[in-house]
Amino acid sequence: MAQESPKNSAAEIPVTINGQLEDSQEHSFNRDLKSSLPVGLGLSETKIISHGFDSAKEGVVEAGQFPNKGSSASPKSSVVSPSSAAASRLAGQGCDLMIPTGGRPQQKSGPVVLADEVKNPAMEKLELVRKWSLNTYKCTRQIISEKLGRGSRTVDLELEAQIDILRDNKKKYENILKLAQTLSTQLFQMVHTQRQLGDAFADLSLKSLELHEEFGYNAETQKLLAKNGETLLGAINFFIASVNTLVNKTIEDTLLTVKQYESARIEYDAYRTDLEELNLGPRDANTLPKIEQSQQLFQVHKEKYDKMRNDVSIKLKFLEENKVKVLHNQLVLFHNAIAAYFAGNQKQLEQTLKQFHIKLKTPGADAPSWLEEQ
């Protein structure tokens, strides 16, 4: 009797629909398997891999090396892997299927970690736009109601009076600043003309011997007037720079805070009106949450309004102190410089500039020399 080829232990495992052993069909399975293999390929060179637990059609026979049945070594690899459908069901149950080399599949249970829901940027922007639109609608309705005389308005009489005075003073200071700039421009042109006239007299004094002294006196007079005019021009420009800083920076910064205060006041009145309307209506299960939410929004805007009102009061106080100090010095400077110039008191005019630490720029002083550039 011919000796049969050795059988591998892995090759003796039949695969059924349920993935279990069936002893009654063992010999028929091996016989059919031998007849289906190519010539020269023994049963010892095969391994059976099941790719599914729920379908017998997914079983696959692959070629590979296995030791003989008589060998003491265990099979090199026996793998049973689940199909994609089974894997998806296992993943849905929160289980991980672990398949070690040379072993059976193992299920590793563990805690199921659910990722946090990713926030949609478009939804966040839509929510911001919704809140902005609602706030804008409330404020616009409040402004229209106030202009039509239907809505109530919160007024701080003392603060409103100070703000009105500040705005009126700003207009007057802007007018003074504009006139001072015009005077500076005209004085610059006059000084430039006097300097040119002095140069012309000096030139004629050298060329006209019979009128040498007359042209010389006029040349010196015009040059002296031009010099005094430059000194006065320096004082006026210093006055303009200081007033410009006061009007367009200090006062403007305070008025910006006033605008923020007025916006906060409108929002406060708008949400106050909403709360008053809800309180006048019926109180039931539907309106109570709205009243509570309106009360919270009203409190938030009330705190903002109180804070802005306090900020405006402090800035107005500091502005008044700074304004008095700055304008006092600048008005004294302007008066002394003008009086000394038209009185022809050159010494007093120069003393005035020294008193206020004003340095006149000499012609060509802005351009550095080639040695300084090196």
C-alpha cells in the first residue's frame, strides 16, 4: 500500500459557513482539495485563509510552506481574517480584532472614545452675523423712536452739558488754528519778500555810488525786518503746533470716547425698552425664559454704559486741566511775540522765544553736511 503524503495540521481544518469544524466531511474535503491542486503541489504546501464569518464564498486557498505532520514545529501561519462587512460590524461595536502570528483571532475590548464634534466655522460666522443683525435692528429702532419722540432716552444732564461745551470749543479752536495758519503763511511770504528787497537794496548800494548810503540804510532795515519776521514766524508756528495737538489729538481722543459712550447708551436704552415691553406682557411658560434672557442682556449693557460714562467723565476732567495749561502758555507766547515784533523790540522778541525754549531753524540746517553723513 502506497504511503500517503504527509498532511499539514492547518490543511486538515475545514471551513464551513459558520467557521466551525465538521468532522463528518473531513475526508471528502481533503480528497476534493487534492484533486483541485495543480500537479506537483502537495497538501503540505497549502494553507487555508477564511476572509469572512458570514459567507462560505469568501474562503480562499493559497499556496505556502508548512512543516510535515510528523514535525514537532507548529504551523508557520494560520490566519483567519474577517471580511469587510464583519469588520465594519465589529468596529461599530467598539471592538478591535487582533490577529497574532500563528494564532487565532482575538477580540480586544476597550473603552469607546467618541471624538468631539468639530465646530463648523460657517455656522459660527452665521451666529455672529445673526447677533450683529439683531443688535443693529434694536439700536436702529431705538434711534428712530427717539427722533420721532416715541421712545424714552437716558440723559445725564451734567455730562451732556460738558460734552456740548467741548464740541463747541473744538469748533472755535479749529477756527483759531485756521486763522493762525493763514497768518503764518502770509507772514512767511512777507518775510521772503523783505529778504529779497533787502538783497536788491544792497546790490544797488554797491553799484550806485551817488545813492550808496540811502540804498544801504534800506537794505539793513529790510534785513532786520526779515530777521525779526523769522523770529515771529517761529513763535507763531510753535503756537500752531501746540494748538493743533490739543485740537486734533487730545480733544479728538476724548470725543472718540464720547462716541463710544453714546453707542453704549443707545444699546442700553434699546435693551431696556425690550425688557419693559416684556414685563408689561403676560407671564407664562413661554415668556418667562425670554424675560430672563432679556434681563441678562440688559444687565450686560447697563454695566457697559456705566463704565463708558465713568470713562468720559474722567477724560473730560483731565482734558480741561490739560487745555487750560496748554492754552495759557501758548496765548502768553503769542501775545508777547506779536507785541515785541510790532514794537520793533528785537531783544524782547528773542527773549520771548528763549522763555518758551523755541529754537529757530537757520537756512540749510535741515540738510546735514557731507562730514555728518560720513
